[in-house]
Amino acid sequence: MAPPAQSQRSPSPSQPSGKGEVSDLKMQLRQLAGSRAPGTDDSKRDLFKKVISYMTVGIDVSSVFSEMVMCSATSDIVLKKMCYLYVGNYAKYNPDLALLTINFLQRDCKDEDPMIRGLALRSLCSLRVPNLVEYLVGPLGAGLKDGNSYVRMVAAVGVLKLYHISASTCLDADFPALLKHLMLNDPDAQVVANCLSALQEIWGLEASTSEEAVREREALISKPIIYFLLNRIKEFSEWAQCTILELVSKYAPPDTNEIFDIMNLLEDRLQHANGAVVLATIKLFLQLTLSMTDVHQQVYERIKAPLLTLVSSGSPEQSYAVLSHLHLLVMRAPMLFASDYKHFYCQYNEPFYVKKLKLEMLTAVANESNTYEIVTELCEYAANVDIPIARESIRAVGKIALQQYDVNAIVDRLLQFLEMEKDYVTAETLVLVKDLLRKYPQWSHDCIAVIGNISSNNVQEPKAKAALIWMLGEYAQDMQDAPYALEGLIEDWEDETSPEVRLHLLTAVMKCFFRRPPETQKALGAALAAGLADMHQDVHDRALFYYRLLQHSVSVANSVVNPVKQAVSVFADTQSSEIKDRIFDEFNSLSVLYQKPSFMFTDKEHQGPYAFSEELGHLSIGAEPAAAAAAATDVDHIQANDGDLLLTTTEKEESRAYDNNYSLSQLSAQQPTSTIDDIFGLGIGLSVAPPPPPPSLQLNAKPVLDPATFQQKWRQLPVAVSQEGSISPQGVAALTSSLEPLLRHMQAHHINCIASGGKSPNFKFFFFAQKASDSSNFLVECIINSSTCKAQIKIKADDQTASQPFFTLFQSALSNFGIIAS
């Protein structure tokens, strides 16, 4: 963007305080433009430095453009560089000013000094003004044939710049052919590298439209060119070597002898001081030997030492990049690196991101022979003052335990963590112990003996509290205080903000009830009552499911909640093997650092199915009326079959005697609703409660409104209701995950969405509905801000008298979803 105007910046001692100072600069430059007096160049330098400094801080000094050009008539290279910098900055934003620079740049392209020729040619190509491309052809052609290698190097890159400005001009001038000739015959390695890079990009872009370009691109990876470049690879810079190695990785040798020839040529590149060259060489070796299992294994052995050397030397950023590639290799061949685990011990002065990756490496290389040493090291990190590293080290110990067969010592170490009385250590350990018990149930006695002494009041993190609750329910028969601990948690139901904890609490109380009925009867009743009144949809649904399951059959409920479970043998992997193979194919790229294939982070963000602007006239409609009607039909079908999905509360059987000394065998008979309510003290009486009174306003179940009519009515009708409401945290969470559930929920209430969109924290919806009696329309604009937890609702209606009853219906529908509008 163009530099901001001077008036937009506050004055400072180093900046001009008004137009007067820029005018003074302009006058002084004009006086020096034609001067030949001694010391003129020194005076110009001071003035040029002022102009460049003003330009750098964003002050508009374009008014001195002509004076700067006039002062460029000098042999001083420093002045030339500053002038070219100034010209390149303003010329691309002011094509008219750029025309003033053509003459002096073309003149400098013929200067006796090759440095000035190269700088002038680079500046000329950097103007990037399409109207001036005709002035580039001549200087570029001369630059490609220049006797100085620096000028040829600049000209090769200039051809690529010309191609991006005007591809037809570049191709018509036959510059690609000149680049190819220069690449194969130039004695300077950097010129060859620039020509190769430019040709790769040009033919790569042209290949989609030209068969000749496809042939030329394939010719770049032919055997003569590949060997020509490999034989000279030591002459190239590190950047150029990486470019050549990347090109060679696309070449397919016809036989194994040629593969060994290439690897022998590049063997010494593995000892290069530059990490990029080493990684590029490793990528090539791995790709060449993929079909040769034995050789591929030897390559792993060969590249191990260079990679470990790079990890221990260089900056933390380089160590992280190399460690990321090592981690990828370790996941494919962990045994090869098992004896080198000490290289992955954390150093006290390493940044967090390096330490975290090293902990993942230790987890990956752990086996029967080194587990004790690795776990001992990780336990030292658990006592670290660096809390994030302490957490990661505990997780690493847990992961090692889940992948080993002999976990005696590891379980003892984990249980010792619980005695450290540090909140974050206890939280992480509880989560890991839960997973361990799922895989190794035989350790339940030792673990429960320690877990039973932990008070839930001392555990605040949701995942840790959920893990503790799971163990209280799963091993209630072995933990004497389990029913009473769960009862205490249920008493604090209203204070618990995490839906995950409330869900686990419901299930744990059910499990505990079937194992110790008398002690858990009251707690289960309180949990079901609290769950049925919960605003979170998942919690409410689970409580309702359990309630109706108990109504239907206690024995069935027991088999659902307490099935016979087998130990978990393998936990789900976070990445599929296909994804890992894709990352391996993109070795030596950002994919390895991000641990995801390139298509997952280079594509543009997907836009939602709807879009809107502030003007309703530019509204993008999400679905045609026919599609909306079809969706409404689907909703009706679901509603019609609700009775099959949930057991009705009117299905009753004969009551059976029951007292406080009951057993599960007595309760296993199906009970009428009133008996279930009495047993658990719910007092809900779902089956005998009178049906809610019908709403005063009946809506059409299949409203139809085309977008044009909606827009017309929205412009014409006045606002009947305008109200602001508050959003619950559950509503915010639901919106940030997906808008579709809300749209389907509103459609089930006969309120259809005609357009929606936005990104967190701002969402905007347009709804419509129709009266069942006379088909008059209700139009709604709902703007939700999840950061402020506010919802702004505007309603327009054909029948103004029905606006308030409709608002009540709309508000009720939002409340049922978890969005409270009041």
C-alpha cells in the first residue's frame, strides 16, 4: 500500500513536522542536482539518507521524486543504491512517476561498472508496471549476454519478473530458450542456479496450457541435465544445492546402479554444515530407496548420525525443525533410535517447543530396554517449576505405560505423583490413571487405594474431575466412600460449569446405584432431577434417557450402563497411517513441522454455505423454497416417529412392593412412572403431568417464502419488536462448533432460516415463519455476538398484533436450544 500521508503521523524530532521540511529537502536536492563541486556526493548522501528515513517511517516524500532522479547522475554506488530503493518504492504505486525513471535506469544499464549495471537492471525489473514492459526487453537481453556474472545472475531473475508482469512478452522474446542455453553453458554456478529456478517456475506455470511447456519441464529432469548439475553441486551455494536436490528428487532412475551412483555422488552432502542441505539430501536418499527395503533400512542407519548432530548444534529453531523430521522417522522405525534416547533429554535452557518435541521423541523411542531410564528422567521433569513441561512429562509417562507390557514401576511412579499435592500434577495423573485402568484392570486395587484418598474439592480441572468421577462409578464396590463422594458432587451441580463433568456424574451415579443401591438411591434421584432441568442439551437428553430406561426395565438399564467390558488393547491413534505416509512424502517441508499434509493448511479457508452483508439487498440465500419445504417434511417425519425413539411415560405395569431394604432383583420388574418417581424422590410425574396449554399462536408447519419477497417485505415493514437478550455459555459453545444444529432446531419449531453466516464472534441469521390461519408472514433478524454473549432480535410482521406472541414463540425456541434471550 502507498505510504500514509504526513498528516496521519505525529511529528517527532526525526520526522518533518510539516510540508515545509519536505519542501526544504526538495530545494536542497534541486541545488545539488547539477553541481560538480567537491563534496557534492557527501551532501547528497546526507539528503538521501533523510529521504529514505522519512520514507521508511511512512512519510510521503513522493514530491521529491524528480529531484531524486536528477541527483542519480553519479558514479557513487551508495547513492545509486539509495536512489534505486526510493524509486522502487514509489514507482509501483505511481506509474506516471515510474516513466521518469526509465531513461536514467536504461542509461545505468550500460554503465562501465558491472555493479551499477546489475543494480540498475534489478531496479528496472522491479518497477512491475505493465505499461513499461517494452522497456525491459532490450536491457534484459543485453544482461543475459553481459560479460559479468553478477549482471547475468540479475538478468536471469529479471526474466522471471518479466514473466509475472507479462508472460506473452517474455515468451515472445524467447527468453526461456536463452535461460536454458545459459544454464547449460555458463561457468558461474549462481547464474546456473538462477536460470534453473526461473525455468522451473516458468515451465511449471505454462504447463497447464502448453504441451511444449510440459516437454520442457520434463526435459529439466532428464538424465543429462541431472548429472550435469550433480557433478557441479559442490560449486553451488546452499540455496542452490537445495534447489538442485529438490529437482533430482523428481527424477526416476531406471535401475539400481544409477541409484547407487547418485547416492555416492551426494554422500558427502550428509556432512554439510547447513541443515537444509542435509535434510534435502536425506529426503532424496529416502525417496530413491523406497522400493529397496534393505537399502532403505541402511539409509536410516546412515542418516541417524547427521541428524543427531544437527539437533545438538545450531539454534533452537533449527533443532526444532530437525527434531520434527527425526520424530517422523522415529514413528516409522522406532527401534533404530532406541539406543540414542539420551540425545532427546531436555536441557534447562531450551525453549518450551523444543522440550515438548523431545518429550514426544522419548515417548516414541521407549521400549523394554530403556523404559526405566526414560521414565526416571521424565519423573524429574514432573517436579519441574515449569508447569507446562511438568504436565507434558506426566502425559509422556502415561503414554509409555499404555504401550508397554511391564508397567509395574510406571504405575508406582504415577501413584507417587498423587502424593506431590500439586494441583496440576494431580489433574494430569488422574486422567492417565483412568486410561491405565481401562487397559490394565488388574491394577485397579493398587490405584483405587490411592485414588480413594483424593477429595473431589481439590480437583478443579474438568478432565481430571471427570476422570475421578468415572473411577468413583466404575469401582464403586471397592471404594467405601464412593456413593457419598458422588452425593457431594451432585449437591454442587449448579456450581459445576463443565457439561463433560455433569455427563460423567450422571453415568457414575447410575453405575454406583446398580452396585450399591441403598446408599445411592437418594443421590441418583437428585442427579436425574438436576439433569432433567439442565439447560445443556446433552446433559438433559442423557438424564431423560436414563430416567425412561429405568421406567422401561431396571435390568435392561443395568446391562446398558454396566455392560461386561473388556480391557482396551489399543487406544485410537490421533493420525491415520495414510496421513503419516502423506507427510513422509512431503519430507523437508512445513508439513513435517505442522504434522499435517500440505493440503490441510495451504488451501483457502472454506466459506460457509451462507453469506450476508449489512444491506439485505446483497443477501446470499442458502436454499430454494423447495429445498426448505423438503427439509421441513423431513422434520415432520422425525417428529412423527418420536414415539419410536423414546419410550413413552404412559407405558405402565403393575406396581410391586418396595421398601428401603430393596435389592436389584426386586427393582428389576418394570415400574409405573409414579413408583419410579417415588423411589428416587423426583416428584416429576412426567406421565401424569397435564399437557402444556397450546400456544396462542399456531405456525404453519411448512412455510414457503421466496427470497425476493422476503427482501421486499423486509424493506417495507416497520420493526414490530426489537429486543436484546443474553446467551448462555452452552449456546456460545454450540454456535462456535456449527450453525447447522441451530438451524435444524428452529426448523423443527416451524421457523425457517432463509440466510445465515458470519464467523466467530459475530453471527447473523434471517428467519421467517407464517401463521397457520391466514399465512401472514413473520420476518426475523437475529444478530448474535458470542464474545459479549448478547443477541439482538428484530421482528417484522404482516400482522402487527401477532408480533408479541410470535416473539414469545421465537424466544422459547432459542431457550430450548440453550440460547437464552430475555
